[in-house]
Amino acid sequence: MENQLAVTNVPFSVRFMRAWRRDKLLWLLITPGLLFVLVFAYFPMYGLVIAFQNFSPYKGIGGSTWVGFAHFQDFFQSSDFWRLIKNTVLISLYTLIFGFPIPILLAIVLNEINTKWFKRVVQTVSYLPYFISVVVVCGMIKDFLNPSTGVINHFIELLGGEPIYFLTRPEYFKPIYVISQIWQTMGWNSIIYLAAVAGIDQGLYEAATIDGASRIKMIWHITLPSILPTVSIMLIMNMGSILSVGYEKIILLYNDATLSSADVISTYVYRRGLVQAEYSFGAAVGLFQNVINFTLVVAANYIVRHLTESSLW
Amino acid sequence: MKRVSFGDKVFTIFCYFFCVLLFIVTLYPFIYTVSGSFSGNIALTRGDVWLFPVDPTLEAYKAVFNDESIWTAYGNTIWYVVVGTAIGLVLTILTAYPLSRRTFAARKPISLILAFTMFFSGGTIPLYLLVQQLGLLDTRWSIVLPGAVSVWNVILMRTFFQSLPEELIEAATIDGCSEFRILLQIVLPLSMSIIAVIILYIAVAQWNGFFSALIYLRDPTKYPLQLKLREVLIQYDTRNMENNPGAAFLDQQKQIGISVRHATIIVSILPIICVYPFLQKYFVKGVMVGAIKG
């Protein structure tokens, strides 16, 4: 403390030189990483100016003509706009509604298991799908749902039903996406709740046991209230990313027949911007999505900070 | 001995039942795929395979092992994993260490510069154009360089460095140790667990990644395994959007057998399945370190 007070009396230039001499090596160490971030994260942000141009790769950013908000207007007025918003929000919401409670339930249930080896085996197995690549997961989905050879349709036939062409029917796309998403992430997402549950004061449970409380009562009155802060943080953070549905799985699973219910903003950017090489239009749609995401995430972080007095950073 | 009430017993049974159900739901797709890879195509098509292989055969694996393009892709992926992890790890350490030093004057502004990129990015298209401008398009570097510094990993590592006892570093500074030696001889030897976590995160991401290869690579001899898998697993039929009519026709000609698809899946996830049980605790540790801040 005394040191800091003394420092403020010294002129800025002297302080600067002192800091520089002291930090020289640290600057040397951090430069490569900083350079990477500037080039691969900040330069593309500057590159977003092409959203306001008719960018041509031959003319470059300097030589391309400016068109203002024309691409944004095109996007907002296109028939795709509401379909994309609807699909993106719905896929996020379904994932949230059905996928969010399961890891919490899993953590609470695992906490009730007293057989150590059993608990460990279940945990290990439940994290496994998280490490399987999205291509393999989609390959499995395609195999399992195949109308003539897939195990699910064999099962339907066994029950006397007709095989269903799951992947060419728009109404099945969102359920397939959400269920496979839950399958892949439920175990992994439970880790954070398990940690929260493990942090609960065991004395509370002992006291409750003496008072004759049942297990379910204890979960309701001790476990759930104790992990509520973690739950609400996770919920808010999830709400913040409601408009950022990943493109990878959708690109692998959708086709012309399911486009109406599968196409989200990020896949649209990929298809129009890269596959059809409409760089400026794609960049404009991407920018629209990023601005909304940014706003939502900052808002989420703000709410979390006020709830917990501790920000993310 | 405590008396256990009837309600509690029912509840405990429910918990075990839930876990067993989860266990089956998670594992069944893998078991089915393994069985499918050892089964005959006719049995698979008829729907005879449920749990165990039917008409056991190694034909599918023979087909996979004879397909040279899969091994080329395998080799490429190993290159991407090794080079990507090496570059990523070094950069992460170098960036995280100065940020963990409380005396570093530029700590706050640089942290802010890094953190901002987690909230906002230029997006796919400007990044693609940048990679193109840098002349990285269709080179191996396009796979490892753009994502080399993951800010999330930097924050994980910085948080860990900060948890080390400050006195150690202070004592070393007083002894006239340079920052470089402090990092190499004091901080890193104490940080092996977080280094393992970061290595695993980067390596798994590289092993599983396909999107950057999809947009940056044209030359099939540079394709990583995941892109090859996409060909085998996703594009074998004609309905996929990315297929052009000509290629679709070709695909129909050489219909890839179902069991071969299963075998390809197994061959590609085997390395992860094999090392996973031993490394799982490191992954979980990463989540915990992250959770302190999250």
C-alpha cells in the first residue's frame, strides 16, 4: 500500500520508464499471442466494413463501392428473414427448455448415489459423447434414422409401423437436433452442478437427518436452494446465446427438403456468403447476428454481475 | 444403524434406475456401431442387428484399411493435432503468464482486448477473406493458425497461474531471476496439470474440427480425417445439399456399405475412446478452474 502511494508522487514519464524497464521481458513474452489475436480476431472486425460495400476481391476493401445499409435492407425485407429468426430462436429455446434441466437432475441424482464405483462409471460414460466429433455424431444420426437400414426404423417396423423418412421431413429436424444435442452434452454440462452440489455444507444434511427429513425434502430445501445461484448464472448465460445456434451440425444434417425448418442465421451466412460467394451480403447478415449476440451476452453478464456481485471477468 | 424410511428407499431406487437408464442411452449408440462394424451388410439391412454382431465378419475393417485416402486423412489429422497443439500451447503460456503477473502495467488493457474477442467477432466471412489475403487458403497453416490462440484457454491458464503462491515469484524476483527464468523454472513445473488440460482441449478440438477444413481446403490430399468422414458418413446418398449432381451419381455407383460406415466411425473415434478414461479427470479439472471465474 505504502509503495503505491509513493509511486503516485513520481512524474508520469519516470513511472512509465520504470514500468517499461520492469515489464520489458513480459512485453516480449506476450507479443506473439497478442499479435495473433490482433491479426485473426481484430483484423476480421475491420473486415466487417465490406458489409457496407459491394465488395469485390479484385478491388479490395479500398477500391470497392460503398452501398450503405443496402445489404441489411435486402436481408430484412427478404422472405428468408423471419424464417431464419424463427428457426434460430426456436432451436435455441427447445434446446434450453429440454436440455437445461437434465444436467441439474443428473447432478442431484448422482449425488444421491453412494456406490462409489457405480457413480464413477456413470460419470465417465456420461461425459464421453462430448468428445465425439460432430461429424461422427451426425453420421450416427443418419445411420440410425435411415429409412431402410436404420435401427430406429427397424424398431418402428417391429412394432408394426411404417418406416419414417426422418431426415427429409421438416417437422422432425428440430427434435433430432435437440435430442442429439442433449445426448452429447448432458453429462458434460452436469459437471458444474456436481461441483456446486459438492460444495454444500454437509452439516445441513446431518441436521436435517436428525430432524427426520426425507431425502426428497432435503433436496427440495437444501440442495436446490444451494445450487440456485449456479443454476441462475447458467440460465442467464444460455439466454445470452439464444441467437447463436452453431452451424456445424446443421450443415451436416440439413437438405433441400428440411431447409424450411433447419436453416438458421449462421448456416445462411455460410451458404450465401461462402458457398455462393456473396461476401458483402454474408458479412452483413453475420454482422447483424453478432451485434445482437453481443448485446444479449453483455446484458446477460450485467444481470449475472448484479445477481452475484462477481462478473465473468 | 440409521433407519431408512420407505420413501427414501423408493427414492434411492429411482436414482439408480435413472443412472442405469442414462448409462444405456449414452452407450447404446456406440455399442450398436461397434456391433454393426463387425456384422454382415445383409443382416444390417434386414434389421437383425440389435446389440451383438450378426454374421460376424472383418470385411468392413478390411475395406477401411485398404482405403488409402482414409489413412492419408488420418496422417493429416495427426499433423494438424501435433502442430496445432504445439503452437497453441506455446502461445497460450506466453500470453497467460504476463497477464498473471500483478506488477505488469498493461495487464488490464490487454485482458480487455482479449476478453472482447469472446463477445464479438468479425464472423466467418471476414475471417475467410483474411485467410485468403494472407495466402493461407488451401495450405495446412489455414487449419492451425487462425484459431491458435483461444482466449478461453488463456483465461484458464492465467487463472491457474494466479493461484500459485505469490511469494515464490516475489522471492525469485528479489534474487534477480529474470521473468523468463521464473516462467520456465518456477511457474511451468508447478503448472503441469493445467498444461495437460490445455493440451487436451486443443488436441481434441483439432482432432474433431471439420469446419475450417471445409471452408479453407480444396486439395483432398490435405483433408483431415473429419472431412474424409463427412464424405463417407454424410455424403454417401444423393439428398445432401452440398452434393453436386455429378458427384451424387458417382456416389450411387459405389454405394458404401453400411458396415463400412460403422467401421470408419470406430476407426476414427478409437484413439479418443482409448485415451479418454485416463484423461477424463484433466478435462473435468479444466471445467473446475474455469468455473472459479464463471
